[in-house]
Amino acid sequence: MQVKIQNVYQVTQNMGRALDFYRGLLGMTVKFQDGTKWAQLDAGGARFALSSPEEAGAAAASNTVIVFEVDDLVAMRKQLEVAGAPILATRDMGSHGSTITSRDPDGNVIQFFARAPK
């Protein structure tokens, strides 16, 4: 049996605000939207979505951290600061890369990862 990630989604209390955040901060484009219930975005060829609490059902109470890979962590930090997103932590993992941990407007923890230069 082959297993692959079909979709990753965050639950949002305010679809418009969340869409503005992810489109504005990361430049994601909306591939599909069902009003304020669900929005599917393109995250570099991967599927990332936003869900209303009603659409997520029992999953709305889960804790998930989504890690977005970026090319430039310094630029990403500046974008987060401009967007008013809090910087919760940074981590240098040496030759593996570095991360920044933040929160989206709904308080969901998100991380940004950049590979170490070769």
C-alpha cells in the first residue's frame, strides 16, 4: 500500500482574514473555495486548505503544526513582522537548516523552514 499526504488544513474562525494572511504572506493562490466553509490553496504544488470549524467537525479541536519550506528565512521573518504575526521561536539546526515558529490570525502554530546553504 502506498501512502501520501492528500491534504493538510487549518481550521479558521474567519475565512477572509485567513485567506488574506496566507495569500498575502506566502503568495498562495486559491484553487477552490466554498464560501466561508472551505478554501483550497496551492502551496508550491502541495494541497493546503482552510476550513471552517463546522466543516472540520471533530478535527477542529486537534493540534497540527504545518511547516512551510521557504528559500529565504530572513525575508520570511520580515514578512511575518510586517503582517503582525508573532515570532514564537527560532531554531538553527546547523547543516540541516533553520526554522521560525509563528502563529496565523486564528492562533494556529505555523513554522517556516529553510535549508542550510550548501
